[in-house]
Amino acid sequence: MTSKLNVTSKINVTSFVVTVLALLLLAPLLLGVVFAPESITGTQDDTLGVWLFSAGTSIPAGEPTDDIIERAIFYDLLEYIGDADVEVYEFGWGWIEPTTGQEDMTLAEVVTGLTEIDDFGFISNDDDDDSNFDTGRDGYFEGGFDPNQSLVIVADGIIADGVLGPSEATSAAEAEAAIEGYEIFIFEDAELSGMNVTLSNSLGLSISFLIGDLQVNPPTRFGADDTLIAIDLDSLVEFDGTFIDTIRIEDDGITSASTFGDTTLEIDAIATRSVERCVPYVPNPQRLWTTNSSGLAEIDEFLIGSPVYLKTADDFVGTPLIPGKYRIWLFNGNIIPVEGWLIPSDFGAPWGLTDFEVFTNSSGRFGPVKLWDIPVDPTLICHNFTVVLDQLEVGLGGEAKVAPNIGVWGVEDYRDDLCTRRPTPPSFHVIPEVALGTIMALVSMFGSLGFYVVRKKRQQRFT
């Protein structure tokens, strides 16, 4: 009896192990079938640069629209706007059509509604009231990033092709490829109620466009075709290449012909790209040039062993710098300063130019002055370098006064090539070119010498 039980137990254990192993082997295949990566093709809006992506196909929530964006948020490529009190600048509400009662009239309700993508493609959602900012007729949202942070939205330099995906990204690189070309995403419940969207910034830029009711309306059961509005700044004709720091979305006040559910604006979530604000008050052309001894043109690439000079730019209209005295710092890397940073400690270790000072003339110009002799050091190849000017005195001669923020980065200081361009370039970088041949010859020579020494020692051991 004991022997039979042992045999039976062994058979059961073996069967269990085989079953588990089979499941482990088949799981990836099964998952590949169920969760196969998919892409979704959008519909071009009347406004160039605005694309509409549906949640539904003939099946409610049949598209992977929300998955694609949620993966990008997971990998920190996008972040929500409006999910914190400080990101809601203004809001307003009106009556919801056709049945009122769910309009959000408090800041807490707005923030709750915009916290995440949690009502996209659902036919029936018990938490619908909390899942969206229900604006009601003529209601609106206006917001952006925390004003205490230096974050803005800028173009990524890629023209969107009207496709999102593939879905199921397993890395940041895959998630980035899936959203490439788009910078702003607005998730709208309620079968795409009409809305007016305005993108603006603190420099006075304002771009507005209308999204009409039911502009994308596939034959989805129960009208479950919640819509994602994806915006490509590179394609917007009115975008001037600077940045966006405020988004306003307002119900169009038009009664929709839809017979399914609420027909006024319901914003499920707003997700955007974000970057550190590149100080916008610095105009083009650049105020400074890294150059050679002649100073006839700006030079951004220098060979190892060559001298680097600095001067105020020739093609700058007006006064390049506030006339006065500046301390020049050189830092390793491409550094984008933030208001209030301490100079030099917050920028990193200075690169051999401590207390290098310069006076401008009355027109705010100087140079060319020698900034640095680049050492013949192969480890410097491909390094970026950043030039920073810390204002020490305002004015010249007897009118000179101590600058108000010595040692602290502020509007009176300057960082070479700081601009609204993305990505912001370094002041200059080091390239090998001809110098690399010399370095390789030296490396080869020392390598040969080392080989000779080792060989000599070996010969001595065996003699």
C-alpha cells in the first residue's frame, strides 16, 4: 500500500511539474497573442498638427490608445498636468447636457478628475464622476506646470506621422518611439464634445483651434469612442519655436447631436512632455562667440591642443552685455543654469579659469581674449564645455557699482549659447581630427616601448 501511494505521489508531482513547465514555456506565446504590440492610426484634424485617436473600433476600447500613453508616463517621458492644485490656474463650469448633476465646481474635484487616465473607452464607469473634470456647457480648464518649477513644453523637432505605437513598450526607448512627434495629449470622454483649445506662453504667443463635436465617430457600440487629441508643435503653423507653458481647454457651448451620455466637455487627463525652461529672455543671435585669435566668426569645435578665444558676437544688434565687469568661468559638460544656482558650486568643478575677469567697453563688448589652451589630452575628445559669465560690476570707471547677485545665477549673468533652441548647445566641444593622428602615434609609440620592455624582461628571465 505504501509503495503504491509513493508511486501515485510521484506521478502527481511529476504531472504538476510538467504542467508548470509547460505553462512557463507557453506563457510568452500566449501573452504574445493576447498582448501583441499594436499601432493606431489617427485622423488629421482641420488644424495641421492636431491628430485625433479613438479609443474604440467596432469594439468599445478596442484600440491601445491609453496603453501607449500610460507606458510613456511610466517611463517618465510624459507627465500629467492638472493633477495638483498648483497646476490648475483657473477653471469654470456650466450645466452638463443632457442631464446635469455631475459638473465639477471645486478645485479638489478638478484635480481628482485629472489625476490619471482612468475613464478612457469605458462604456459604463461607476466612478465616472470622479474620473473626469466635467466642465459642463461653456466650462473650461486653464493650467500648466507648477509655477515654482522651470518646466515648459517645447517641440521635439520631429513631424508627427499620424500614428501612435506600437503599444506594450518594454523600455523607455520603445515608449519614446511610440509617441515620437507629439508633445501634448488631451484625453476626452463623452464621445468628443466640441472644445476650443488655446496654447500660450509668457512671451505673448497664443494659438487657438476648435475641435468639433463627433469629429471622429466610428460605429462603436453605445458610442464608446472616447478620443485622444494629440498635438505636434512642429506642425502647428502658428508655433514660433519657443515654448508652451499654459493650456486652456473650453467647452464650445454647442449642443451635440449625440444620443449617448453626457455631451459637454469631460477631460479625463492631460499628459505632456516637459523640459527645463531654457531662459527665454535671451534673444538670438548669440551674445558671445567662442572663436580663434582673429575673432572673425563663431567656432563651436576645437582640436585638442588648440587655443580657445572668447568675444562678444559681431552680429548682435544693440548691446550684447550690460557694460561692466564679469568673471568668466569654464565648466566641463553642457550645463543649463537655473535661477538661483550658486556660481561655481552648482555648476560643477571649474575648469582651470578661476578668477579670469574681463571688462566690457561702453557698448557692452570685449575680446577676443584667450580663454583656454586645450591640453593635448585624448580624454578630452568629445567633451562639451560651457562658458558662464558672472556679473561683478555694473557700469564702468567711476560709475561702476557692485552687481546685485555676485556668485548667484540671475538675469544679469550669461551662459554662452543659452537660447530657446532644443537641445540647447554647449558653448563648444573638442574634436580629434588631425590631433588624433598625433595622439595615436604617441599611443602607438608608448605601446611599442611597453612591448619592448616586457620582452626584454622575459629574455632576462630565461638567460
